[in-house]
Amino acid sequence: MMAIKTAPLFVLFAAILWGTTGTAQAFAPAAAHPIAIGAARLVVGGVFLLLVALLLGKLNIKGWPIGPTLLAALSMACYQPLFFSAVNQTGVAVGTVIAIGSAPILSGLLEAIFFRRRPSSIWWGATALSIIGCVLLFLTGDTVVIKPMGILLALGAGLSFAGYTLVSGQIVKGKGPLETAAVIFGIGGVFLMPFLFLFDMQWILQPRGIAVSLHLGIIATASAYFLFSKGLQQVPASSAVSLSLAEPFTAAILGVVLVGEELNLLSWVGIGMLLGGIILLSSASIRSEPA
């Protein structure tokens, strides 16, 4: 059985893999629409997880919680179009900050409402530090576009991720992490398949399209969410969502190193605050569990 102390590290590793999605999309063919990329990512990831689970004999649908599973799959399926639509309405900076920054707060509220579990003071401090860091990271000096519909879409994306984390965290305690991720993403992929017929998908047959789709589906989705589900066996949903703020940190570093993006001083300060909040929360999570 997994050592309890390592659970937060699985969540962190998952977030680091998620952080590669932006860089991978930057190398996608120009004709690839962001929503189509998101749909392909979930479909490829879901199919891969189901195949692995079947090959390893880890897929047992007996006694499966249908209601929570459908809710988790719907939450993950909604996240992709909500997030990319929010970014389209408000711009990358505002849409990303609101979606990613609101998720930990919404997750903490959902946990308090449905499970009467109040986040610790360390969680509040580390989450606040990370969210402020996230805001500074995307404070590039560009013109900020505030559109009410875009804000609502971004909040919907944050709520979708928080809801997925909360529900799947309950499912994974009765089922294995591979089994949980396979079923949820398999169904989520079915929900998003219609998007594959709404956009021109010829880009996916190009060498770069194949490479990007496989990376996003297998590495940034299947592997990442397997690790995330494994971590959720021990880490509370609110802490897991806060630890997932390692995603924008990773994305920023990869953007500088691989894509050649430039960050201003405030962005580097934001990276430092993000890293500080993540270290504080992960250290507290590890220390709070018995050896």
C-alpha cells in the first residue's frame, strides 16, 4: 500500500505534468482549435486509461457508484470548453488566474459544506500565497479585458475542477486509482466526442498533431490523473486542488526555457510566491500524516 507521506508528492507530480499542456499546445499545428485540442486530449487519455485497466485486469464495474462517477466525468468534461471559452472571452491572463485561482477556494467551500471539514490555517495561508503568486505571474502589463460572461465561464471552470476533485476523491477510496481514472475519463471522453465533429480535425493526422495529441492524452491526462487519483486516496480535496497550483508554475518555467517567453520582474516574484505556497502546503501535508 502507498505510504501516506508520499501522497502529496503524487499530487505535485500530477500538477507538473499538467503544466506541460501549454507548451505542448504551442507546438500543435496552427489549424488546431484549442477546444478541439482539449477534446482530443480527454478522448485519447480516456481510451488509454481504459485499455491499460483492461489489460491489467483492474476494471471491475461491480458495485460501481454510478451517480458520483457521472458527476465527476461531467465535471471534467465541462472544464475543457469552459476554460478555453473563458480564455477566449477575457484573455489568457485573466481567464487562467480566475479559473486556477478560484478552484482551491471553491474546493475548500465545497468540503466545508458537504463534509463539514474546515481547511486549516496553514491551508488558507499557503493557498492565499499561491493565488497571489499566480496573479503576479500573469501580470504582464498587457491590457486586461474584463467581460462578465468570461468571468462566469472561468469561475465555472474552477468549480468544475473543484467538483471533480471532491467527487473523485470519494470514489477512489473505494476503488483503485487506475480504475477510478479510467472509468471517469472514459465517460468524460464520450461526453466530449461531439466536439471532434464540430472542428476541422485534419491537423491531428500531421506528425506534430499526432505527437501533441499523444503527449496531452497519455502524459498530461492519463498519467497525470492517475497520479492525482492516487494522491486523493490520502490528501483532502482542498489541499489537492491547492497543490495543483504547481501547474502554472511549471507552465511558466517551461514557457521560458522551451518556448522562449520572457517574464517581467513581477512574474518572477509571482513564481517565487507560488513555489513558497506549494512548499508550505506540501510540507504541512506530509508532516500532518503519521509515518
